[in-house]
Amino acid sequence: MNGNLERVLAELARYEHPLFAFDAREAGDAVEVLIEFRGAEPAVHTYVYSLQPRDIENAQFPWTFQRQLYDCLHDYVVEMFTRNPQCRD
């Protein structure tokens, strides 16, 4: 396991949510963060986003990681809509 993956996993361990599970995996030089819906139903895709080494190695990583995680959680929840006013039925 590379140092960047270890750092991301350590940061993710600081977060716990009743609806979402968090994990990370290596993806070449980057690290992918995975956000999964904990519920069995309805079936929902896994949200994945990449962190580049320069972002993980930055001294401000804990703060920028939190902002990015929260932004991605927002995007993931929006993606879960099964219908909205912009849908064309």
C-alpha cells in the first residue's frame, strides 16, 4: 500500500455517516475515493472521485479533503434523484 493511499484511508477513518460508507483504492499514481450508499434498497451506484498525489501531499490536505468530500456527497445525493423537473418523461 502506498503512502498516499494510507493517508487517504486515515483521513476517511475520521468520518462516519449512517447513510454512506467510505473507502479508497489505488488508481495508478492517484487514489480513488469511493462513496457507497449503505442501504440495500434501492440499488444505487458507487460514487468515485480521484485525488492526485499533489493534493494528498499538500499541507492543507485535511481541510481540502473535507471540502471535497462534502461537495462530492452533495453531488452524489443529487445524482440519486430518480425524477426531477428537468427529466423528460
